[in-house]
Amino acid sequence: MLCFQRQSNSVNEYDAIVIGAGHNGLTNAAYLARAGLKVAVLERNPYIGGATVSRELHEGWTYSNCSYVCSLLRPEIARDLELPRHGLQVVPYGGGVTFMQNGDIFGKYPEPERRYREMQRHSRRDADAWQRYAADTMKQTRLIRPFLMKRPPNPTSLRPGRLRELAEYGAAFGEMGEAGLADTMRFWTKSVADYLEEFFETDVIKAHLAGSGIIGTALGVYSPGTAYVLLHHYMGDVDGNVGSWGFARGGMGAVSGALAAALQSYGGEIISDADVGNIMVSGGKVTGVALRDGREFRSKIVVSNLDAKRTFLDLMDEGDLPQTVVQRARNFKIRGSSGKLNIALDGLPTFNGLDKKSRLMVGDFHFHDSLPRLERAYDDWKNETWSKDPYLDLLIPSLFDPTVAPPGKHMMTVFVQYAPPKINGREWTDEDKAGFEKSVLDQISNYSPDFRDLIVHCETRTPRELENEVGLTEGNIFQGELTFDQLLFNRPFPGYAQYRGPVKGMYMCGSATHPGGGVMAAPGANAAREILADLREPNVVPEGYADD
Amino acid sequence: MNPHQDEPIYLPTAFHSRQQQHNLLHAWGGWNGYLKPEAYTDIELEYFAIRSTTAVFDLSPMNKYRVTGPDAEAFLNRVLTRDVAKIKNGRVGYCIWCDDAGQVMDDGTLFHLGDNDYRLCSYTRAYEWLYWSSLGFDVAIEDETGTVAALAVQGPTSCTVLTAMGVTGLESLKPFGILEVSFQGQTLTVSRTGFTGDLGYELWIDTSAGEALWDALFAAGEPYLIKAIGTEALEIARIEAGFLQAGVDFVPAETAVRRGCTRSPFELGLGWLVDFDKPRFNGRKALLAERDAGSRYRYVMLDVDGNKPAHHSFILQHGKVVGTVTSAAWCPTAKTNLAFAQLELPADASLTGLVAEIYYERELRWNKVLAPCVAIDRAPFDPPRRRQTPAPAL
């Protein structure tokens, strides 16, 4: 059993230190502080949030610089940590548009009847198939949702408690029935393209839906495993509406801001400009961290919100670690695949084929109207360059949120895929970044004649900036790919999926752990539950809500 | 290409301009993508129009699929559980269809309009499923939902009203029979069908003639106290008549998410619609197995003691919960408190001692009654005029 001192003598001595003030680090620290621990979160940047951040880079405009929409944030945590009282408001948005090369569009209305007729305009069969598709994705979603706020089971342990956890998973799968189980196994291993082909015949509808299967993932729509990534984007909810997405009012920084306020309300500290260089280990136990500037913070518990590669290969001495951990950390799949443009606009752009007053303007915009086109965008990634015809997930949050742009002006957030971590084997250069930016602006301009003229400011982030500024290895937004080999008890790798590191007192709480990325805060909360259990402290972390 | 603009969420039906004139409550809802009146003036008066005069209900939003081609009968025999060959030309059949697991996808009516020419009306959108089921058959399937307008004309004076409107030969039309007449140069199809359990007809016509049909009907019906009714009044009538409503009394299998929430025909009391003499139809194997092994659920109609409708009630037997109510209503004509219940009881289990646990509120005071129930075989409302031929005139 670990001991900790509630009263420490030195200012730099804590019961627990969390490295990284991303949403999971803040969540983890908030729960530890609420349990009575003296906690500090050390943040490398002068601002908090990690990839859940709002910044004003051009006066009057607030960007969600990395993550940009919100659905997966666990409602149990938002309620339990009183995030609304600390300033968080998530406003649901709905719908989307795929602009087609022939000048037509596919409008995915959030209202079922309009969506039905719009789908019917493209294909009568596909319009009907939607109900089958919705039921099927909901079945798969319901399987995984109960496990988001639980640690994954350890399938190799025969201890009774562990077996009980495993049995819970077994029962959930058993509940699906024989046919359901077969469907589930297929679902978790197949490509999003193959999955969609089972329902739809129309290129643009398949392409519109396939985007969720590749976002943040260095795989193409025809790659096995991408169907699960689609599910990952469907398993969240806004106020119980499973699959809904929303905007955090004030940008995603509102999430980290509310978490930070909750943490501070429990007496936790956040120390910015504190760049941890080393997790100190002595005698097989963690003793604290050393900053790159030489400062040291002592603690018997160190929690890393960083991804598994950074944590084990960068912050820890490989000699302190079991050989398998070093090996697995090196082989951990965390390939960068995406970039981001945040754009301040002087007005609302006109998009070809879509009335400016349409309900669909508040939806997510895409410009790929077929699966083969999406796959060719991935081909560029394989060829170690950015997509010349990039897949975009574009939104204009200022149509919903009056705080992110001056009145009458607009803010556009553009998620871009694909962008490889290296260009032809070398680091990204400024010229590469300019080329990447141009391919995105060109893509948008193809469908919006006045867009370019409205640009007031543009922040462009390639995997280089995502790695250097945010700290995401290779710029992978999920801290590791969400493929079946890296999920549940295999996340980040076998034997280390219950948030405990290989050294006593060392824990992981980032998206590299179960249940993965997407601004859920579940990894941070689940890790806190384990830490408190190890300390024999009462649990203060909520259980998940039940769907039924 | 013009920019894409949002159209209204619910579209008007062919009768909308006329419905607007009658709909003093402005109580509109959505049905299958179309605007539907929930009530026009007063639900009770609308209900009594069904039972004492003539009620008119717009059923245009119902899904309608035209099935034609040399294999039409063979195809429908594969899709539907009953023997389609027994539904002769000029006749309508109530039918259900199942998925391969023998779970009910929907119920509906099949109209045998001509040689190799059928219309299937359904609650769910079935075009895609029909398409997949049609592979290997020489048939064409056309979705007529938006092109065929339909009115239900129901009640004791309905035959008289339609005759006054100029429909000839109606009095000799048998229940589930189809008659084609000419109406202002268009073909008007009249079927002796409905969802009210009363004497009644359904009119089918091209949407372009919708308003003219409505006007002629109401002009002829005025002396006979014709009245437009909404879905609320129809709901009471259909319960009183013992008719199931898809999406209320069972979950259509294709939309179901939770395992075990769907029902087989046997579990809905619709075993009589399953014809195992047919060598092949969707769900046959699973249904055969269920016939031999027994069903999990049992559908019953309950005569509930007292006058409090047993909405969503638990049904108890000897103090144990054995099921729940799916539909309930006080039936104003039959003067019965009726409930449909799904019971988790074997087919041969005794149905004595059933009790409905009913909660109701009066001025914020909640009351609970444990109302004894008696399982009944027939719907409490079943007047002779429903099947008399010639149909009784006023």
C-alpha cells in the first residue's frame, strides 16, 4: 500500500502530480483533489487545455484550436464536477452537407422527415435503409456505452474480482445473441466502406457517412477497423440523445476552463510553464518529476496525461521500464493523419448549391462525394504527403455561438485529413505547411466563390504543430489509433490497460488509455478511481449512467 | 442549379387546403412526413361521427407500394405469411410480414387490384426491404405514397353518403371487396375496408383529384352529418375494434434495437395469418420452430374493471408482474374499459386473476387502483352492419 502525506513540508511536494493540463489531466486531478489529495497539474504551455483549448489569435475571434465539437464528454462527469456551474454549456447542433462535384449537394437534415426526403431524392432505397442503419449502429453503440466509465477487464487474470469484470463484458456480448455477436465481431473488424455498402447504394451518402470512420485515423475508408472509428463518433450524447454533437459555448476551451475551475474549487493547483522532462524513479517507485528548467516536484504518485510514446519513451528512462513496455511503447500505433485550419472570416461565405438561410448551414460540411475519392485522399498519406484533394470536416460555430466572432463576422473550423507526420521521410517545412494550407483553401474555394476574400486570419496546424505545440505524438488526435488491437484491455497495450504504469506510483490518464480519445474525460476519471483504490481511499468517481 | 432550400418538415397532403378549413383547433402533427390533423374540433364528437354518422379521415400519408409483374403473386407469397393466392382479384387482405427470425416487421393491407397487380399498404417504410425480397422475382415495385391520395369514410351512414356522391353498386360490395368507379374522369377505387371496426370504406384516387373528391364527398355527406376526424378519434375507435397499431402494440422488427423487444405473429395473436402450407416465406423456419417450442409472449385483450383506462399499466397475476398494457381506452360506444396487453405467459397458462395496476391523477392527486381484468376473445364493438351485404342504408 502507498502512503501519502496530507500535509507536506515543501511547496514542491504533492500527494499527486498530473503531467499535462488537457481535459483528462484536469479531470483526473479534480477527482484526486476532491478526494482530499494535494494535487498539482503541471502544464508545459502558458495556457491550459491541451487539445481542448480556445485561443484568441486574432483580436475578436476565438478559435477552438484543436478539438472543435463536443459529444463524448461524459455527462456523469460534467454533472458530478458541476461543470455547468463552472461555465460549461454545450449547445447541440445537427445535420451536415456534402457538396458534390456535379454542383448538387447531399443535405443530411437532423429532422428525420426532411432527411428522409433528401435521401430519397438521391435514392429511394437508401432513404428506407436509414432506419436499418440507425438501428444497427445503435445496437453496436449500446454495447460499448456501459463500459466507457469502467476500467477494461484484465482477460488474463483469474482473480475472482477480475473474472467478475470480464463476465460483465461477456454478458453484454451474450445479450446480443448469436446473430448479434457475429455482427459485432464483423463490425469491429471491418472497414467503414464495407459496413456502409451493406446499407446504401448512393456514392454521396456513403461518402458523407464514411467520414466519421476515418477522422483522426491513419487509415482509409476501405481499411479494416474503420467501422469501429465510426462507432466512436456515434457513442456520445448531448443530454441523452445518443449520437448527437454540440458546440461548447466559447469554444472547447470552455471544457478545460470548467474542469480547471472545478479542480481549483477542490484546492488543486495548476502550474503552467512547467515543462516536465523526466518522471523520477527510485527503487522501482516514482519519486516525482523534474522539469526541463531544472525545477523538481516530489510526489509518490505521478499521473501522465501524455500519450504512451511520450510518457514511456520521452519522460521515463527506458532503463527504469520492463523491456516489454519499451517495446510496446515503440510499437504503439499513433500515426498522425490530420491537420487543422482555424479561420476568421469577415462575413458568412456563400456555398454553391446551398441557400445561406438553410438549416444546413449550421451542420458539418464535406466535399468528398464518393468512397474512391476518399481513398485517394488516403493514398497521398501513404505516399507521405498531404492530400491534394483533402477530406474536410468544416463547421461555422459562429452561426451558433455569439461569443466566438464579432457580430456579423464568422469563425470557421476546418479539420483536415490526410496529413502525414513526415513529408517524404523528412520533417515538415514552412513551404510544406503553405502547400497544405493552400490545398485546403482551394478545396473550400471550389465550392465557395467568395470564401477566400473573406479571410481575415488563418491558423494552420499540420501534424508538426500538433506535436510541437499540443504535444500529441505525430499529431494523432486520439493519442493512438482507435483500432481493435489498441482498444479495451489492449489500450495502450496488454497488461497496462487499467491505468497503472509499470512503476509503482506511476499512472496514465490520457486518451491513450480506455476508452480512448474524443474529449470524453472518461480516461481521466477512470484513472482517478484506480489511484484512489490503490490508496485505499473512498471512491469519489461516479459510475456511468445506464441507457435503460 | 438553384441553391438547395429547406422545404417544410411536413408536407401537405392532397386534402390539406380543405382540412385547413375544418381544422378549427389547428392541431397538426406529423405522420410519415406529411401534415396530419390530430383533431379538428372536438375529439369526442369526431369519435361519435365514426359510430353514428360518417367520419372522414385522410390516410394519404400511409405507405403504399404497387407491386406488378408476372411474379407478383409468388413474390408476395414469399414476403407475406398468409397465402396470397386466396386473396382473389378485387379483394383486400389483412396481412403481416416477418423477418427471417420470424419477428413481425409490420402489418398492413394487400389490395388485389388486377391480374398481377397489387397494392401493399404499410405502417413502416418498406421499399428497401421489398426491393431486397424481390431479387429473383420478375416484379416491379413502385412507391405510390406521394401519388395516391386516400380517404377513409367510415360510419353507419357511409354507404349512403357515397351512394349520394354517385358511387353506384356500393351496397352489394362485400367487406374487403374493391370497386372501381369513375369520378370526374379519374378512376376512383373504393374498398370496403377501414380501421374503425364499423361499416366503412376507403377511397383511393390520384392526388390531382384530391380536392375535388373531398368537395364532392362533403357536399353529398352534409345532410348525413359527415365530419372530418383526426388521429385522436381514430385511435379510440381502433382500440374499441380490437385492431393492433404498429409502433404502439409491437415494435417493427427492422427498427428494433433491443434484443427480445420484437414479437412473432403468435405473440400478437396473429397466428391465423401464418400459413405453413406455403413451402416458403420469410420467417417460416423460425416460426415453425416457435410453433413447436412455444412462444414467450402472449397477446390478450382485457376487459378492465372500472372506468380508468389502464394506460401503460403493469398486469399482475397473484401479485406478480406478468405483463404490461400496450394500448388502452375507455370505449364510448361499447361502454367497456379495454386494454391490450403483452403477457409473459405460456399459451396454456390460466388467465384468471389478472389485475391491472392503474395510476391516474386528479388535480395533482395521484391515485392507484388495482383493477381486476377479464381476458376476452372478441373486441367489444362488433356491429352486424360491419359485415352486412347489402350494406345497410340510412
